[in-house]
Amino acid sequence: APVVAALVEYRGAVVLARNHAWAAGAFGLITGFLERDEDPALAVLREVKEELDLDASSATLIGVYPFTRK
């Protein structure tokens, strides 16, 4: 399942996600699944809005990383 992850900078600081089900002190990137035929850059902007309620001004590709399950 294709996913996107966002490294979000807001007011000069990096914003990380926090889930109450995670271990104490655990944080992560803003992430989400791509919807069918969705552009990855638009998916990132959508996830930032959904998870942080921020209207992102741009999305720049950092890289593409395959993840193979064994």
C-alpha cells in the first residue's frame, strides 16, 4: 500500500505526530495512505490538513523509499 510521509516545518520548527497509543516519548512524521490515482504531493498536503489542521503552502519531494515485506 503506497504511503506518504511529511516532514512539516511550521514557524521555524519541525512538527511531529504523537499518538496516545504509542510509547511515552515516541513521535513520528505525518503519514497517510495514498488514495486511488492521487498525486503524492497533494496527498501530503491533505494529510497535513487532516492531522494538523494546517494549510500547507507547498510539498517538495525528499525521496522515494521502497519497503519490502519479508
